[in-house]
Amino acid sequence: MTRLAPAAEKLILAAIRAGAPARDAAEAAGVLPGQWIRWLKRGRVKTHGWRRQLWREVHQAQGQARAKAAIDVRDKDVKFWLGHGPAKAAWLTGSKRRKTDQQRSVLQLFEKLGGVTQELESHPEARQVIVRLINPEKKAT
């Protein structure tokens, strides 16, 4: 195979965006693993051409998959995301000490808000307002 067919390229990029490893996505589209690796290696060092474009699109699709995964984790469990997601990255918060202090204060805030919602069980209207403010997508129970 000398060049990737446009339909196969679309299939591969869609699979990568959905979370599949690039090599597995290529193999599922009928590209031999050795050929795939050669195309990406050449694309990484070239400055133009279809292999360079493929390399860039693969890396973009991988970034999109990571971003979607981070968003899904945040939506499912914001406490976990705050402790393990991009908010924990040193480049975002500066020193490790500042990062730890920031994370601790955010987690304490969430614990306090959780306590507030429990205390408001006897006041369902107020509890619903608080829950909606904390997490607009979650319904108060």
C-alpha cells in the first residue's frame, strides 16, 4: 500500500477520536502495522506532504480523544477529576505546595457543600437550588 485511501483515513481518525489506539485503528482499516509505523515516522520528520498531514491529523485526533475522556471523567466524578485531572498538573498551578493547597481547598469546599445539601433535606426547595448551583446537570434527590 503506497498511500492511505481517504475512506480508510476517515475510519482511522474516527476510531482514534473514539478512543482506539492509532495502530489498532489502522489495522482495523486494513493497514499493515509496519506500513502504518513507517508512514507516521516519515510524517513526523517531513515538513509537508500527505504523510505529514496524516501524522498531524492522527495527533490531533489523539488529543481530541484525551480531551473527551477528561470531560467524561469530570462529568462523572468531579472530585476525582480535581484530584487527578488537569487541575493537578504542576504547570497549571505552579509549585507542588500551591497545587496541593489549591486542591485541598477545593475538596474542602465540595465537602462543605455536600454537608449543606444534607442539612437542607428538610427544606427541599432550598436544597434543589443549592444542588442546581453546584452541579446544573444533576437533579436533587
